[in-house]
Amino acid sequence: MPSDKLQKLYFSMLRREINLLLVAMMFYTRLPVPSSSDFKEEYLNKATRYFPAIGWIVGALMALAYTLARFVFAQEIAVVFSLIAGILITGAFHEDGFADVCDGFGGGWTKERILEIMKDSRVGTFAVVGLVLIFLLKFYTLLQLAQKELFVPSMLFAQVLSRWFALTFVATTPYSRTNEQSKIKPIAKKLALKDLLIATFLTSLAFTLFPFWWIGGILIMLIPLKLYLRRFFLKWIEGYTGDCLGAAQQISEICILLYLLGANNRI
């Protein structure tokens, strides 16, 4: 019967999408996934459509850590617990990319040297300074948002939108490295329009967390930031790397949080 075929097709597509989500969780987080999950390297590019969904998961768990800690501790300590939760959930995946970009672009003056520094596992002065400054900004911004009872929606919004922001580089910017052994090489294939639209839909749900008129202001902020970072990466390394995606996520995350705090202060 046609209805049976449609039902089988529906469940087959549903299983595929759930599997892609689990693949995204395997790559972008330290969260456990069922051992029966079907993982293949070629799935990584398709799984990027669920990068914003990872933002929903990470943001929700960080908000939960803050909420639970708030029952016992002051807001300052609860915010720190939330930041710790985010690092544990992601394995400092994006922070590591941000640190490598700080070292690479801070200490290199040619494409080859920048890429070589970013590949080095050692941490330099630029990375340490960059991480300290961005964590200080996150802590004090989140603390003020918490004092205004905006911690949970702000955390969700920033985690989701910043991941979509990073994803746009995969869709619009060439990959810099030619080394086939690069661990994000499967992701670096051109992002299909369908995947970008799915990611955009998952991201658009986050805009229900704040007043509609804030959307324009956020886009006014993010579009120039995207254009600047894209131009910067193209100028120095002729594209992006996985570290650049991590840096884009971290930079846009703190910019989004600062915007939300500033917009609220002006109400």
C-alpha cells in the first residue's frame, strides 16, 4: 500500500536525521551517544546542519548548571559553574580554536607560518592573553545579564546564533588547508543550500526569546563582523580552518552577549 511505503520512507528519513544529529554531537561535544549510532566520515559535512541544534543543547545544559548552582551559591559562582559546564560539554573545542587563532595570527606573517603555528599544540602568549580576556568579558557580561534575570534566554540565544554564524563560513569561504589529514576536512566541503536552510531554521527559533525589534540590531552587528572576519581570513590564509570556525564562534558569542546586555540597558 502507498501509505505503508510513505510511512517507511518517513521513518527512514527520520532515522537518518537523528543519526546526523548524533554524529554532530559526537564531533562537537563530549556528550555520550548510543554505541549503535552509524558514524561515517562523509556524514560530517551533512551533520553541520545540526550545528545550531548543538547550540540549543549546550546552551540548555549551561543554563541548567547555572540554575542548579544558584540554589546554593551567589550569582558570581553560579556563572562560573555555567562556564565550566560549557567547557566540559564541548571539551573546550571552540576555545581551543580561538586560542590557536590568537597564536597563529599574532605570531605569524605568512600563510604558511600562520597555519604552522595554529597546528602546533603548544600554547603561546597570544593564546593565553586572548583566552583570559574573552573569559573575563563572558563572566562579567553574563553576570550582569543574570542580575537582570536574562541569563537563561541570553545563554540559549548566544550559543545557537554563534554556531550558525560560524557555519556561514563553511558556506561562503574556501577552506585554507590542502592537507587531507586535517580533522575537519570532511566538514570543509561546500555546504549545500538545503543544509544551510535547515541550520537557519533551527537558529531562527532562538529569535522568539527576545523582542522582535532586537533582530535588526543583531544583524546590523553580525553582518559587518562576518564580512570583516571573512576578509581577514582570506587576506592572511586564503580561507578558513577549523580553528577559524572556533574563533568565529567565540567572537560572535561574546558580541551577541554584549549586544543583548547593551540593548537591555537602553530599554
